[in-house]
Amino acid sequence: MKKRLFATLLACAMTVSLVACGGSSSSSEKKEDTSDSKKQEASTEKEVTDITKMSDDEIKEAMKKEPAWGTTITAEYDGGDCTSGPSMAKALGYYDNWGLDVQIAAGTEITEALGTGKAQFGVHHIAHMLVPITNGMDIVFTGSAQTGCKSLYVLADSGIESTKDLEGTTIGMDSPIGGSSHNMIIRFFLADGLKQDAATCVQVESSAAIQSLQSGDIKACLLSDRFAKKFVDDGTLKVLRSITWDDDFKDETCCVMAMSGKFVKENPVISQVLTKCVMDAYMYIAENKDEAAQIMLDEGMVSGDIELTKYMLDQQNWAVSNADTKETIKAVAKDYIEAGIITSDWTVDKVVETAWHPLAEKVSTK
């Protein structure tokens, strides 16, 4: 029912004539205003706008009728390659091509930004945003970003060989309790047959992670693969569990494009165009990794050198599909409900129905 309501809210801004089945233009038949014909007319819905069936000129005219047209639209971006889709779309001129004024706001927490109207869209981890959505945040996922970028690391000489060895210890993570990294650790535990609270999780700044591991304050730490690579290369760290490389997680979508539900309802055509711009940007990354790596460095999206950036882009699937993303949301929802992160009155289907409202597919340019 909720999907039907959402589809109705995405009604075409252009005028659509509504004609009841079996209707007639004769005056004598018009007078026969039966209850059945009333019911049929009342149940008729406007067609959902689908920009893939419209010309560019038609899309632009439809956008001009929406309240966000001519305003500055804000995308939240906390840095890094994974969530770079909105910034890459801006760097490539995709928003300008549609006459949209998009600014990138750095450093704002995405659920707060979307929930308070500080931003209208952004890209972030499913693991970070799914719980707030089930707690009433008016946020919807409108497109797929890429596969994973984080792993659980231990000291290479620690003797720790599996998550089982971490039971009863303390684990560090680069985000707060209840954040994406915490939820990833819980999913690792559940996948390995452990209880969700098998270890104590604490937030540790990435810059302090190595020292905390070496001092014994923590036995493992969930870190971005970009940050950890140099420590793996020099023999300090090794990967224990990963959403990037492990067979049971590597094909899952890690990040998604998220939008304010209110913004989508009020601006259905612009929302589809924005999603398309970001999906096109991710396909550009997928098909032009060397060029994309250079743009990321030139535009300050990432730090480091070109070889590190190219390496990281090669580790992820930037063309992950909406079908894959839907399956990932199902898997995450199942684990979260089992762990009690999402309350038991939610079903997997209800979570997907509430969160997942794709507005554009990725399309290859080759």
C-alpha cells in the first residue's frame, strides 16, 4: 500500500486526462451516472512520471513546474571515494546539463542533513541509514552506489585467525555505537555464528587505531580499506573479515543514494533527474577508472596518490545494480531484525517497502 501511495505522489506534473473505462461522449449516456462508474473514476490514478519515456525538452519543462526549480539543491558529502557520486556528477557537469544548481555541503551527518532539510540528497552506507528510516526518518533510497570499502583488521602478528578469537575482547571502529561500522561488525558476528555482543565495541579515531592495537587496548578495528592499505602493505595489519573481499559480503551493495522523502514527493521529476545524474556518475567511475581517479584527486574528493586511488577504485563494483541493492537491503534487514537493531514489529518486506524507491538505473555508455 505504501509503494502505491509513493507512486501516486510521483505523479506527472504535466496534465493527464482521466477517462473511465467504457465512457461515452453522448449526452444521454452522461446522464446515466451510475454508482459503478463513480467508483471506477474515483479509483483511476494518474500515470507515474517516467523520464525514460520523455524527451529531454519534456523533462526540462516538467522540472520547471516543480518547487525546487530555480533554487539551490544541496548534496551532503562527507568525503572519500565511496560516497563521491554526487560530487563526481557535479565535476562532470551533469547537473548543469539539466539546468540544476547543486551545491556540495561537506561534513554534515547525512541523516541529520536530510531529516532537517540542510541537504536534499547524498550517498552513504545502507548500514548507517536503514535503522533511522525504520525509526521514522523521512529518507528514501533512490539508487545504487557501489560495493564495499571497509574491513575488520587485526595486527598481522596477533595470532587472531577468526572472529571467534575476538569473543570477550574489545574491538575498535571508526564510527559511533549504532553507526555503520558497528552494524557491520554485528553482521560479521552473526554470519560467523557468534552473538551480536560477542565483543565490546568502542569508537576509535582511525589515526589512533594502530597505536590502540599495538598497546592492546583493542584487539581488532573496523577501518576503511583506503586508510588501512599502507599498514597492510608494510606488514602491520591483516584483514580478518571484509565487506570488500569476503565471498559472503563482496557482492552486496555498500552505499546508496538517499533523498529526503519530502523533497521527492514535492519534486518527482527533479528527483529522478538528480538520481540519474548520480547513477551516470557512478557508471563513469566504473568505465573510466583512471580518469575518475584523477578527477577525485583534482577536486579534493580523496587524499593520497593516484596509484592508491586507482587501486581502491579497482576493488569495488561501481556498476552494482538496483536488483542487487534490493537483495542487499533484504539481507541487512534480516540481520538487523535478528539482532534487535530493527524492532521485531518490522518484517523484511516492510523494511524494503519503506526504504527502497529506486528512481533511476545505471546504464552503460559503452
